[in-house]
Amino acid sequence: MIMKYETVIGLEVHVELATSSKIFCSCSAHSYGAEPNSHVCPACCGMPGMLPVVNKRVVDFGMKAGMMLGCHINRTTTFDKKSYYYPDLPGAYQTTQWFAPVAVNGLVEIETSKGKKNIRIKQIHMEEDAGKLVHDIREDTTHVDFNRTSVPLIEIVSQPDLSSAEEVEAYLERLKTLLRYAKVAECEMAHGTMRCDVNLSVRPEGSDKLGVRAEMKNMNSIEAIKRAIEYETARHIDAIENGTEVLRQETRRWDDIKGKSYAMRTKETAGDYRYFPDPNVMPVVIDDRWFDSVKSSLPEFPEVKRERYINEYGLGEYDAEQISRSIALCECFEQAYEICKNAKDAANWMISDVMGLLNAKKMTYDMLTLDGKALGSLILLVTGGKVGRANAKKILAKMFDDPTLDPEKYANENGFVISGDTGKIEEVVKAVIASDPDSVAAYKGGKEKVLMALFGKCMKELKGNCDPQTLRTVLIDEIAKS
């Protein structure tokens, strides 16, 4: 009988919060591309005698993340010291949460090819990031950049409820969507604002006993995580069935180029970190007023928006699904609708043109800064017959580069407003007909498709600044006269 196995996976997801300043000082939390050690102060460098001050915005975001993930919010939350020595940790400890994290006992629903499944959240805790080691191969030295030290993070710890790479991907995508909707984090793995530790073990199918656990640290892409899960699952099964190695509870490093994992160290336990309350950081007490203020700021969930777009705005399922993929797309769409009052037109522009420009510029949907009300005004210019569709797309491209651009003013200043001068249209049409007698003859001979080629030439000469129906009527009349 062939033994069947199941993979058991728990994730620790580290998310950088989108605050302006660090968690315990006023230094900027955004130092990407900055000179090393240019965004530091004595507090985040761990200088003796410096006392941390908790950034209230970090607690707001920690609570908000917990609420989005269905967690219970601890009304008294405390910070603790996690002791370990590493060169990029200036105090030889990390300020984190162990005894009373900000949020516990959450639930996230995911959907895969096998259907829906609930993933339990054990806890969400706030903590500070460490610095960054920069290895110089030429000088055979390692430098330390403390810019990232004390940048605020939340760590989302799941229960071992995941059982496949597909589920892990669905879970991470759901986290990204919810946290982006709440505007608490960018959650972009490519930018380092979301990282993941994968805890994995294998056991016989149907068993309730967990196997030997391996942890793969700091995974920074979903594709790498999926490959690592597949590799580790195969490695564990091979060890169990064929005795190729003795499985140990350990931390491993994933080499994405070689497609293999390598042992780094024996897995630490909580006792190894010697957690104890940080005497320098007072407990944070969340009263009803504070709690209610954060709760009232929560956004609609993606699925709620999707249903509202279908039921109230009359959008089709596809359009509603596409727009609700990002809170930035939703806000732009809703603002455009407020102005143009046509949900279908607004959705068409969002999906075909706005999302197209984002893809062309290699921007994520959440990077959209387009003024939705200006988009609504542009849509009105088109539906009102003041600007042609082709020229409106040119104006939209300019609006991407300059979010303050007024589409109507720009159309007037750049000759994009459709002229009602039929004399000009007739002049251009006559010139085009005279320059292409073969096409005219073909059209008269029954080849109606040729008319579109002539129409296109006329529209090009007019730079799109004419009413298409008027142009078509004049073109047919002039051909008949020729």
C-alpha cells in the first residue's frame, strides 16, 4: 500500500507599515535609495540612555490590520524585548510583542481550485525592523546601514492550516488585498515591504500529529515560496520513506537560483530569545473612543464593493471584479462616476485605458494617483461630443504625468476640441477623395470596407477634432457627387 502524505504549513508574514516615521522615534521610515545611515538618530541606533516613544500611527495601523483580518483587539497591548545578537541589531535585542500582542485569534477566508477554506490567525504583533548588512566583496568587509532600523512592522502569524502552495498563494494575495484596502501597508514583495517565513512539515494523510518542522526565512516572492514548498515537501517525504537524511527542526535558506534549500541553524525556541517586558516602553491602553475611531475608518471589503457595483451601479460581474481588485481603482472609479453619472462608461475607461496605462508603465494598481473627478470630466467631454475618443486617450496619458491637469482646459489649449465647422470638414474630405480615386472607385463598385480607410484618412487630417457621424455623412455625400 502506497503511503499518502499531507503538507502542513504555517506562515509568519512580516509587513512594513506605511507610516511616515519609525516606530519609536521621529526619523523617516522611508529610506529606499538614501545614503547609508542618513535616516538615523541616537534612539534608533540604540545609543545608551535614549528612550523610545511609541508612534501612535503604528498602533492605529496594527489595530486596523487586526480588524481587517477578523482578530480580537487587545485593549492593553505591551512591548517586549527579544534578545539575540546580530550586527544589524544595535541594542542586541529587538523590541517586539510577545505577552500581549495588539491582535489575536483572527480568521481569513481564501478560495482555491478546491473551494473555500478558513485560515486561522494566531496573532498580529507590532515590532521594529533591524538594519541591513552590506557585504563588500572587494574589500572583504561588511558594512552596517541602520536606515531601516526601527522601521515599523507587523508580523501576522497563522496557525498551521495551509496545506499546499496554491493555498499559500491565495492566502498571501488575500492579505495583500485586505491590508492595501485598509491603506496600512504597500505589501509589495519586490520592494521588500512584505516578507514571509514558511514553516513546513509533512505527515501521513489523516494523522493529527505534526511532523518535524523546517522554517525557510525571509522569502520575498510568491513564485519562490511556491517552489520552496514543493522542494521541501519532496525532501521531507524522501527522508521519511527512504531514510535519505534525518529530519531536524531547523531554519533553512532557500536558494532560488539552484532551486534548493540549505540548513542554516537549529530552530530556536521562545526560551532561546529570553522574552521579557521592555521597561522602557509603557503599556498601550486602547480606550473605547480610540477603538471606535479606528473601527469607523475601515473600508468596505472587496467582495462588498463588488456586489454593490453589480447591484447599485449595474455593472457586469467582470467589470466589478476587475475594478474591485484595488482600493485605488475603486476610489478613482467612484469619483469618476460622481461626475459623469454613467457607471458603464466609467468602468470601460478604468479597465481599457487606465489599467492599460498602469500596465504599460509597469505600475501596480495601488500606485494609481489619477484624479477620478478629472477622469469623470474627461468622460463627459467625450460623451458630450466635445473631444474625440482618440484625443481623449492622449489627454488621459498627460493626466497620468500631471494629476493636477484640467482635461477641458488642456483640450482647449491644444486644439483637441471638436469643431462644428462643416466647411473645414468638406474641404478635407474633398482633398482626400481627390488624392485617392482608386479607393473611391472601389467603394462605388461595392467594396464598402474601403469607406473606413477614407474615413481614417480624413480623421487624421482633421486630427480627430470632428464629430464622427458628421464626417461620415459628408464623406458619403461627397463621394456620391464625385
